[in-house]
Amino acid sequence: MEEYNVYSMIGEEGFERLIAAFYKQIPQDEILGPMYTGRKLADAEQRLRDFLVVRFGGPARYLEQRGHPRLRMRHNPFPIDQTARDRWIQLMHNPFQKAQLPADAEEPLRSFFASTSTFLINRGEQQ
Ligand code: HEM
């Protein structure tokens, strides 16, 4: 499955560029920014990056440091409705433009983000 080759295609560096560009936009965002109040953005950035690294075939640092991801549980404190979910996806557009990853890497990442972000909706009509 091509998904498991993403790490070998883009390496640490590819994930780093993508996720750094994503997190740069967070503080100014009026929907997502407030959810990070009081958190160290650099640490949050590292958690998302390490999670993606292991999910897409790289080293298991995330699992060593954080254990099982339990993403729905860990997102429960944050009010994720359809609008917040759509904003998260929208904020990923620029980073993809900037990072210029090979299409074979970008496609499985985008598809994973789309489904995972929907799965994380925990407020609003869909509940
Ligand atoms: C749908 C909109 C989303 C919102 C509003 C959101 C928000 C947040 C917030 C506020 C945190 C805490 C930051 C921290 O770690 O200190 C977090 C953590 C995290 N998010 Fe999201 N997130 C969203 C979607 C996603 C998606 C799609 C993924 C995976 C592709 C993801 C993966 C993670 C991971 C791995 C962590 C760290 C979990 C941990 O080890 O504690 N999130 N998210």
C-alpha cells in the first residue's frame, strides 16, 4: 500500500516542512487558535509530526512518548464541530502548496486528514 511508503518518499524533512507550515497559521486563526491557549505550540507541532511519521511508516517516537494515540479521547476537550473540522482542512492547503511533496505522498496524506478530521468531530449536529 502506497500509504506506507510516504515516509520513505518524503522523510523526516517532508513531514517537518508540512507541519511547521501548518502550525505557523494556528495562533492567528480565530477558530483553532483559542484551542491552543496555554499550550506550547512547538510541543504540539512535534506531537502531530511524530504521529504522522509513525502512521506513515517511519520511526515509532510518537508511540514511545505518548503511547496509543487515542485521538478521539485526546481531542474531546476541544470543541470540534463541522466548522472547526473544515478550518483544519483548509489550513492544510497552504502547507501542501509550500511543501511541494510528490503527488504519491500528498494524495494519501490528504485523504487521511479528510477522514481523520471528520472522525474527530465531537460537537454539533452529527453527535
Ligand atoms: C479536526 C480538527 C482538529 C482540531 C481542532 C485539533 C486540535 C488539537 C488540539 C487543540 C490539540 C492539542 C495540542 C497539543 O498536542 O498540545 C491536538 C492534538 C493532537 N492532534 Fe489534533 N486537531 C484536529 C484534527 C487532527 C487531525 C486530523 C489529526 C491527525 C491527522 C490530529 C492529530 C493530533 C495529534 C496526534 C495530537 C497530539 C495528541 C497527544 O499525543 O496528546 N488532529 N489537536
